[in-house]
Amino acid sequence: MTNDEIKTFIENAIKENRVMLFMKGTPQQPACGFSLRASGALNALGVKYAALDILPDPRIREELSGLSGWPTIPQLFVEGELVGGADIVMEMYESGELAQNLGVEQPEEEPEPEPAQPAQRPIGLENRLD
């Protein structure tokens, strides 16, 4: 897969998924604490979202950061717009702004990082990186 194909795949993932999380690892197995926190906040809200593991190919991260202008992972997009990374997601979660933006109820308790629930739909490039 070429860099242009990876870029197009990322652009399409952002356009086709209302809530799109680019992370290290998967919602079921986050590979860093920041990705765990971001996916944990979405899980606590019960939001359906797609997730893409950026670790299988370093070009995924390069192309994503080039598109978003954001250097760190995770990156959360809602309705095609970059929300931000883990710290911003957590601040928005804690203030209730994330729930409001996503049109869901804010839970009364703080999110506990937990494995992904069936609402998540990991998507992957690994099968396309031949």
C-alpha cells in the first residue's frame, strides 16, 4: 500500500465514521495508557465508534498527523473534525462537553478504563498493507 493509499484510507475512515478513534492498540487491547483513557471515556459514554490501530505501519501515524496537524496519538474525530488527544478527550469527558457533543447522557461516575464493549468496531489497515 502506498502512502497516498494510506492517506485516502484514513480520510475515508474519518468521513465514514461519525466517531473515529486513532489509537495505539485496539479498544479491546490498548497499547498505551493514553489510548486506554480515550477509549475508556468513549466506552463509559456507551458511544459507538470505530477505531484504528496505528501501530502496524509507521506510515499510518505519519499520514494521520499530516492530515490532522496533531502530532500525538490517540486522536479522536467526531463528525469529521479533530477533537484532540487523550488529555482533551478526558477534560471534555469530565466537564460533560464530550457527552453533549456526542448527544449522550453523562454517566455519574468517572470512567474506569475497561475493555471495549461490543459497540466498538475496530477497523484495520493491516490486511491492506501488502
